[in-house]
Amino acid sequence: MAVRDVKLVEALGERYLSYALSTIIQRSLPDVRDGLKPVHRRILYAMQELNLSPKTGYKKCARVVGDVTGKFHPHGEDAAYDALVRLAQDFSMRLPLVDGQGNFGSIDGDPAAARRYTEARLTPAAMALMEGLEQNAVDFRNTYDGENAEPLVMPASFPNLLINGASGIAVGMATSIPPHNFEEVCTGLIALIRKPQLSTEELAHYIPGPDFPTGGILVESRESILKAYETGRGSFRLRAKWEVEKKTNGQYQIVITEIPYQVPKSKLIEKIADLLDDKKLPLLGDLREESADTIRLVLEPKSRTIDPTVLMESLFRLTDLEVRIPLNMNVIDKNSIPGVMTLKQVLEAFYEHRLDILSRTTRFRLDKINHRLEMLEGFLIAYLNLDEVIRLIREEDNPSPLMQQRWGLSENQAEAILNMRLRSLRKLEEIEIRTEHANLTAEKEGLLALLDNPSLQQKKIIQELEKLQKQFRTESQRRTLLSDPPEEIEIPLQAMAEREPVTIVCSEKGWIRVLKGHTVPANEMKYKDGDQERFILRAETTDKLLVFTTLGRVYSLDVDKLPGGRGHGDPLRLTISLATDEDVVSLLTHSPFGEDKQVLVASREGRGFLTSRAGLVAQTRGGKQILMVEGTSAALCREVTGDHIALIGKNRKLLIFKIEEIPEMTRGRGVILQRYKDGGLSDATFLTLEEGLSWKSGERTRCEKNLLPWLGKRGQGGRLPPPGFPRTNVF
């Protein structure tokens, strides 16, 4: 065996490309013509081969899955059974293709029973998808082992891709198509057939949006829906359906009757219960599950004065009572090429497919008619020469060639005459043959006219669609309500988290935790060995914790999401992803209910500015750059509490000036607060001249009232501090 040298990158590229193409075409993306993936197509075909029509009995799913994997789909039986189960779930499929008997899962998220316990058969919709298979409507190919044949695509009498939707993840691409309403899609398709130049905007009048089997309310603007249909990409905002039930004494309760598509009810209830336990839903008093055949989730507010709209808005923001359903119409076209199609392109591709199916089934029928007419013409010749035919049969050993020569019959006609039964020689049979011949001749003329006339083909396809609309009218009632986007409701923070007093504790080594209340026992203020206290702040659960670092950045954390309990907490560095050369300078809290006060930020080189506390709040996890610190580092971030500021440098020079001399900015390097020949800013504090300047000296607090020697202007160097000022240069 010859050995061929191949570069590793080429070998890997070739093999990975083969794998990617196989995944895209044979597993993950649906065909635009029938809306099915190969596994679904093989399941339906295997069930038809087992004669599991809607009029016959059920068969065990184990038998169906065995045939699917043994004959057509040589992959895992569990995967094939999961695909079969989904085809039978009325909460997953807008028009189920499998009629299941037994436990096929529930909207709660419960799994289906084992395949040996469940049974299945095809639905009328599945039969409509496969109508024409026996009439050469589509091409077949050999199965993986060459022993059987399977269809390349289903004839598909209706646009299954849009009606039942699809989802899948391939290599480098994915698809997500939500289900739509049968009546609306067929009506839109009929309009497009009659007027091919119809725009997507006009199509959207017939197909206004998805229609999910679980109902709900689609709260998406018409412009957004139209843009998604025009590009083949977008998303739809779907909410649960709810109503208010009045009770006695002015009380009320909210009842949720429909939940969004593909949201397991049990996990939804569990999420709401967890939020209740974590006190993230202070407006909600209780949750009750009263579902039976229909969904009924009862929400009780804490007070009758709570606006139900505000309560539901808080739930929409925190739970899957509101979800976004993506649209990505990435499909396989008739040439087995994947690509994203618009709504109009999908319908056009389906119509082109139906034209091809109509042409093939018509030609198949013509072949059958021509063959039958040939036989009937031979029978009529036999009736006209009946005595001579009987004589030849009785006297000749091989009458077929003589019959062909005498009356111009074909070999097939002669054999058909010889195989006639004696009872067929009665006069009534001749009349029936002439009638059948006339009917078939007329049908043949109609079929030939159909093949030559595109307008007749359009009319035929429209008639088929209208017939299907009548057949599935009961299943075509719209379930998902369409609504304009709701107005933005400002939800008070009390609706998102319960307002409680807490104490934030951060150690020298950066371990942070939250303790309940503002009065914390001394035994709870414990730290790891070698660690000690650094920051202790009083706050409320609705506050934001602002972390100011040496790089001049501010990170925002929700106080109610900080670690609690009696342990040592979590490392702050991991919570906000500090850089290796970044350390915490200050911690502040911001309350949305309190007054927005000014804050001073300053760098080690003595530059700084004033900003608002609300302006420090960062909206992203990566923080917000406030102070530019190129070549230096941030030194302090302090709330302004007086009318003057005192600064002292590492060179032990003290300067006091008015706060109003410092400008207010949102970000930047700031202005020079104090000049230094060497060193930099050591500390700063705020004061009022009447109260004087205070500092700690050991266990005592000293105060200097006469501050005239140190009063100056911003940007000056200052003078040595009063006698007794700490050598640490810290107030």
C-alpha cells in the first residue's frame, strides 16, 4: 500500500470540511421545500412504510424507531425517538405530524415515556406532506446500506417550514424559524401566486407574525417584524398572557393562562419561587399553581394598592414570562446549498417545488392513462372481431403474432386480449370499456392542457391550497395575539428588590460580604488569618456599591447581589475582574432614593475634579473610566461634605481653599489641586472654616481653628501643617 505525504493542515481542513458539510446538510438545517430535516423525513417515510395512516391502528414507537435506525437513519435510537416525540407534541408543533398515544412529555418540561410504552401513527397533515410519493413526485436514493430507497424530499402539499418552524445548530451556522399560522401562510402564498411582484410588506398583511402553539402575546412593532421578514434575520418579543381576577374587599389576583413558546412551566415556577425567596419580587405576595388541562398560574400581590401592570412588568424583566424568539431562516435550497432566505424567497421556493411536483405527478398520470388507453383500444378491436379472435385462440398454438399482424395490435395489446376472462365478453363490458376510454381520453386532454398552460398550473395549486385550508380549518385558529409594543413603564426599585438595611464589610485583602442590619455584633466582624478591616459601609439592598480603583475606573455592583452569610465572603477582585496592576482605592454607595451629592476624585500627582455620585455608576461589568491616570495612579474618591478642602502632600505641605474653585466634570485628568516639587498627594479632607481643621493624634482628636496661614488658591504649594500634625501626612 502506497504512503502519501500530506500536510497536516490540508488533511485536517479536508476532513473538517467533509464533517461540516455533512452536519449542515444531513443533520441540522431543514430543506426549504418540505421544511424537514433528514431524520424527520425518514421517520415519516418509515411510518408510511409501516402503514401507520390515520385510519389504521397505532404501533409501538420502539418498532418505528427500530425501522428508522435500521433501514434509513444509522444513528442513535435515542436521538431518533426524541425527534419523533417532538413531531407529536402539540405544544412544540403548530401542526403535529405524528399522532402519539401515551406519555409524550408535557409543557412542564417532563420527558416522554420510554419508547416501549408509547405508540404512534401519522396525522392527516403528515399524509398531506407525503401525498404523491407513489406517483413519482420526487426522486429517491439508496439508503446507507443500499437495501432500500428513501425520498430526497417530500412532495409537501403545504409550506411546512413556516407552519411548524425549525431550529438547529450546524458548523458555523444555525437556523431558527418560529411556527406560523396555517391559514395565514396559505393565504399569503395564494396571494403571491396570483401576484408574483408582491412585496414583503404586502405579504406581511397576510402573514402578520408567528403563531406559537402555546399562544402568548407577540409584543413586537410592525416595523421590526417587517424588517425580520425582509432580511430573514431578527427576533420577536413574546409575553405570557395574563388577566386580573377581582376578589372581595377590593383584592385581586393575576392569572397567567398562556406562557411563551418552549418555556418549561415547572422551571418558570421554580424561577419565580427562587426570586420570591431571595426577596427580588417584593411586590409579589404568593404564587399558586392551579393548572389542570389548561395553564393557570395565580399570582397574589402583597397589597391591593399595587398596580398589576407594574407587578407584571417586574416579572417580565426578571423571568421567562417574556422571551425573545429568534428568526434566522437559514435553510437548504433545492441545490443543497445552505443560505438565509427572506419570507418571500421561502414562499417562492415552495411554489417552485409545487410546480415541479405537479409536473411530475401529471406526467406520471399521463403514462398510466396512455398505457390503459392502449389496453382499451386492443379490447375494442377484440370485441369488433370477437369470432375471429376466438377461432385463432382455439386453432392456433401461438395466436399472438397472428393477431398483431392481422389487426395491427401491439404485443401488450395482444397479451391483454389473450388474458381476458370469458365473463368479460358480455355486451355490457364492451359498453363500460367504451365509456372508460372516452373518460380517459378527456382526462388526457385536460392533463396535456395543464402541462402547457402555466395559468392552469397556478389555478390547480391554488385549489389544492384552498382545499387544505378547509381540511385544517379547526387547527388554523390564531393562538398568539398580536399587540403593539407596550409603553415603557418606570418600575420603582422597590419592585425589583426589597429595601432593607445592610452593612458592607470589605477586608484589607479584598474579601467582601454583606451583613443584615446597620448594627452588627462584634463576633460577626471576623476576618481570615492575617487579614483585617478596611471598609465598613452602611447601605440598603436597593443601593449600588461603587468601587473606585487605582486606574481611575469605577465598577458598580448591586448590593442585594453581594455575598451574604457569616463566612468571609468572596474576593472582590474576582467579582469585578480587576487587572493585576489594579487595586481598590475607595468604596462608596449610591442610593436611587437619596440626594445626588458631589464627589471629589483625585490622582497622586495632585490633579482632580468634582463629579456627581450618580455619574460614577457604571452600566457594564467592565466598569467606567472616570479619572485619566497616565503616568500616575488614582489617590482618592471622597464625598464632598464642607465648603473648603484641605490637601496635604507627601512633602508635608498643607493647602486649604474653597470647593467652588474645583470644576465639575464627567471624566478626564482634572485640574491641578496642589503643586509639588517632589512626591505627590497624600490625603485630603473637607471642612468648614467655622469648625476648623481636625485630625487624629493617637487616641485624641485635635482641632486647629485659625486656618488663615494655610488658606490659599487652587494650584498653590501650601505650607507646613500645624504643630502636632501626624508624620503619616494623613488626616
